[in-house]
Amino acid sequence: MLLAIGCLLSAVYAGLSGNYTIKPDGTGDFVSLYLAGEALTDSGISGDCVFEVFGDTLDATCDARYVAGSDSWTTTFVPGAGETPVLTGGGFRAIDFGHVRLRDLHFFLARVVADNSDGWRISGCRFTVSYIGLELSSCYYDTIDGNRFDLVPTGGIHGPAITTTGNDNVIFNNLVNCEAAEVDCLIDLDHTRNARVLFNTIRLSPLNVNYCKCIGMCGRDPNEVRNNVIVLARPAGTLDACVSFFFTQTLDSAVLNGNCCFVESLGSVGAWHTDDSLIWYDWDEWRGAGFEANGLNADPKLVSATDLHLRQGSPCIGAAAPIPGIDFDIDGDPRDPVHPDIGADEYTGGAVEENLKPQVSSRQLQPTLVRVLPPGAVAFDAMGRRVTSVKPGVYFVGEGSGAGGQGSGRIRKVVIQR
């Protein structure tokens, strides 16, 4: 009996290790990210793991908690060979799950949330979101590089593309764009200490005119913001800013230098919010506060409102100071070792045409008109939030077997009529 119990415990705690496949058609190791997350939660890991994602459009819902062994080994989620999966609805959530790698995935109306999970790296991903794209809470030593964030309008207030709390997180080589949507902040450093925001291109075109900012910092913690293109685009109003501080006693809690700040029409370069005051800064006042000794106040000449690469004649070309370890841009082009370009893109002599609209399977996401949801279906609203009761309107619906209807990974866009 003792031997049998010992063998059972050994099997339970053996942990996952090696390569696994996620295939909605049932031919892989898992049919959904949800079930892969359950396995990680139940078994932990005993070595490096790679989960290859197959299929066209899959439910993004994954909930992995307290994954044993993740402080020692990495867990990577990546497309399978030749695959371009779109992860839709819900969210990829983790608690106490360290050293995760998310690479080259497209999250559409889905968010990634990590809590108390250190050592993450999110690279080469695309986030087409209507609320928060990436949320790292109480996370340390995480890296966010080479991603494209596109906030799309849905009629409500949008959260940040990236929000972090914790220490020593690095955000570099990302294109972050909000085109004509209601938004509060694109990159939010919320009581984050020693964060580094480097070589990003950030463009904010807010519809609301109520304290919107491209980069926001809350607290008294030191952070570094260098070599970014920061554009406050029309129709921003007088209460909006490129960079904003909240509730800091002084403005010396961050280093801002080498950035190209451009206010197209209304708004300010900087803002300082305290409990009892609100101060706005134009470029000269911002420099007088000790910022941007080597920065630029000029139109960066981006290709378009949706393509944030540099075009010929941009003042950002060759205007940055090199930063050790950042040798390539978002496209994999090498940076000039002496005079790199400001922003995520290193200009190479020709515009790179970018389609930042969601690349979603038209076959699976064409609207279906129904009066009621099918049995076992799980519905998400346009902001990627799971709903339990539905009214007439548009939803993204996951169907199939498995816990919570997550099994098949199939997503349909459904219009419920009266």
C-alpha cells in the first residue's frame, strides 16, 4: 500500500517537461490553452517546457496558478511551425508562475495578466485590444520587447496598453498606438521601481480630453524613459500630455532624456498631478524642470497614423544615444552602434507598410445571427470580459468540451437579436 501511494505521489509531482502541442482539432497534446493551463497548475514543471499553438483562431483563456518549478525553468508559448494563431476573447492569466515566454502570438480582444510572476518575456506579439493589453502586477525582472499594441475604439474608456507594478521591468522596441479611442494612458508605470522604457514609439490620439497621457508614472519611484518617440496626436485637448507624473513630491523621481516629444495641436509635453495641484509644462518648461537635455521637440515623421515606422527625413534618424543590449529594432534591423534612431524603428531607407488591423480568420469570425446561445457556449463581450447573462448585441462565443466550454478553442462572432 505504501509503495502504491509513493508511486501515485511520484506521478502527480513528476511535472511537465519538454515540448507539447495545443491543437483544437484534437490531434495534439491539448485541445486548448485552458487545458494546458490546468495541467501546468496541477502538475507543475520539472524542466523547460514549450507549448506550440496550432489552429486558426483559438480561445485565449488560460488560467495557470502557483506552478511548481517555474522559479527554475521556463515555459514558452509559441506558434507551431507555419502557424499564425489568433488568441481571442477572455485572457491569459497567471499567478505565481515565473519565467513565462510569450512569443509571436496575436491577442485579439484578449488580455495577458500576470500576478507575482517574475522573469517573464513577451516578445514579437501583437495585441489588438479594447481595454488593457498587458498587465504585470507585483512582477519583477520582466521584459516586454518587440510587440505591437493597437487599441481599438469600442465606445468605452480604455485602459493602458501596458501597465506594470513591481521592480526592474524593461519595456523596449514596442509600437504602441491608440487611434481615435477613449483612453486614460498607454504605458502606465504604477508604483513601479527601476523600470526602463527605451526605444518605443508611442502615439496617442484620444477622443476624450480628460487627463490622457502616453506615459504615466504614479508614485515616488525612480524610472528611466529614454529614446522614445512620444506623439500626442489630434484630437487631444488642453488637459492631455505626453508624459504625466501622479502624486510625486518632486519631479526628480525619473530620468527622461533623448525622447522625441511631439504635440500635434493641443495638450502639453508634461504634467504633474499632486493632491492639491495640477501643473502643465510646454517643451521649454519641461526642459527647465530638468528633463530632455538631449531630447527633441519635433514631428517624428511617422509613415501614417497606423504605421508607426519612420519615414525619410525624420529628425529621429541618428538622434539617439546607444543603450547596451539593444542592438536591433522591432523588425530585427540592426541599430547603428554609435547613432541609433529614436523610437522602435531603425530607418533602413524605405517605409515598412504595416497593417495594424486585427488579422482574424474571416471564416471563423463572420457574425452569426442567433436568438439564444447554444448549450455549453461561453460568451465574451467586445472588451474580452466573460459574461454570464446576455442581451441583444455582439459577442465572441467559445464553444466545445472541457471546463467552462473552453475545450475546442473555436471562437465565433455572434449577434444576438430580439
